[in-house]
Amino acid sequence: MAQCCPGDDLVLLAALIAISLARGLNKETLNILANLYSAIGDNLAIIAAKREAEQQQDSC
């Protein structure tokens, strides 16, 4: 069996979660949920960037 490239497992997991969550949802609810998760991801990226900037500032 072929080995997955690093990160492939997370991509597959994300796809499986998305498919599972989408089942039974109408288009409006699915759109709201997609935008919510997008906002959560954006906010997590902001938090990570802020922490990295603070860590770099502390090491100077």
C-alpha cells in the first residue's frame, strides 16, 4: 500500500467531515455552516500569527 504524502491524511479527514456534515442539510444551512467554519479558520490563523509575532518579539 502506498504511503500518503504529509498532510494528505488531514485533507482526507477534512473531506470526510465535510461530506458527513453536509448530509441532510439544505443549501441555506450548508452555506451558513461553511461561512462559520471559514470564519473560525480565519480567526485561528490570526491568533496563530499574533502568537508567532509575540514570540519573535520576545526572543529579540
